[in-house]
Amino acid sequence: MKKISGNGTYNLSGGTLNDSAIIGDAGIGVMNTSGGTHNVNGTLILGNQASGNGTYNLSSTGQVVVSGSTTVGGQGYGPSPTAAFHRNRRQAGSHRAPRPA
């Protein structure tokens, strides 16, 4: 499992990355996919804990394929997590919005 938490950035510019992904678990996480394919096995989580801030940027020929669901803002405790998903994505599962604070 790839976890980008604290302050971290992952850049995928080609090839294939197969994993499950939590971007911005308890801190700031950014995933940039400008080329290649990011296959997420299970749930893609953007901004997991109350302090989490996750951003997923797609550009150029980059693709993300999620086999499960996409959760934007995981924990509903304290301030609402901040999360963003930029550009189009191919999604096989469902989306869940953040819970109200």
C-alpha cells in the first residue's frame, strides 16, 4: 500500500503503478499523474483523517483506474478533511462525499 502522508508528493509520468492509495492520510499529500496508468486496487482515499489534505492531479495522457470506490474526506471527526480531484478519471466503483463536520 502506498501512503502519502505528512508532506509528500508522488509523480507518475509513465508506466503502470498498481496499488491501493491513501493520499493525504493525516497531512498533505499530492499525487501527480501526467503519463502512464495508476491502477488503484480497492478504494482511493483523498484526505483520510481529520487533518488530512489530499490532492490528485491528472494531466496529459495520465490515467487513474479505481477498482473500488473513491472516498473524498475519510474521517468525519473535527474539521472536515480537504481533498481535490482534478480532471477526468475512469472509475469502476462509486464515489462517497465527505461526512459533515
